[in-house]
Amino acid sequence: MASSPVSQARLTIPNLITLFRIILTPLFIIFLIQGNYRKALAVFILAGVSDMADGLIARTWHQKSRLGRYLDPLADKILMAASFVTLSIYHQIPSWLPVVVLSRDVVLAMGLVIFRLA
């Protein structure tokens, strides 16, 4: 029986990198709250580079997994939602902006659920 190009839910190097990105989110938020924007930007850039790295490693080393399919976009959503909400609370962006961005994500998720149920 040939192996599938997408493995079952297992902890691969790309998944570990993605978990690291999730762990970076609270650190990013702490720096934002403290007004330490340079450190927050550095953490945000590190998260972006790690996002690129996990995708590249998954494709190059054939480490795509079912867990990674869910974990990677979840990590992106967590970081972006936390960023928008925190920046809004601290009046760095208009309060309507996180509402628009998060509402868009909710509508897309609902559309996907409806599509899968249909």
C-alpha cells in the first residue's frame, strides 16, 4: 500500500514550528501592551518568517500532515485576531477595523461549514 502525500495527524517539524508561532502570539501581545513596538515588530516578523519556513519545510521534506492543514491557518488567525483586537483596545487602529476583519473570517468559516454540509 503506497503512502499518502499527506500523513495522518502527527507532530512534524513544520507542526512544531507552527506551535512555536502560536506561542509567540502572547509575547507579541505583551510587547504591544507595554508599548514596546520594536520588540513587537521583531516577534511579528519572526512569526512571519516561521510561517514561511514551516510551509517550505513541509513541501520540501514531504512533511505535510492533516494536523498541519488545520494548525497553520489557526496560528495565522490567532496572531492576526490578537493583533487587531489589542491594537484597537490601545487605540492604535480604529475600533471598526477588527470588527470588519474578524467578521470576514467568521463569514468565510460559516461559508465553508455550509459548503461542506451541502
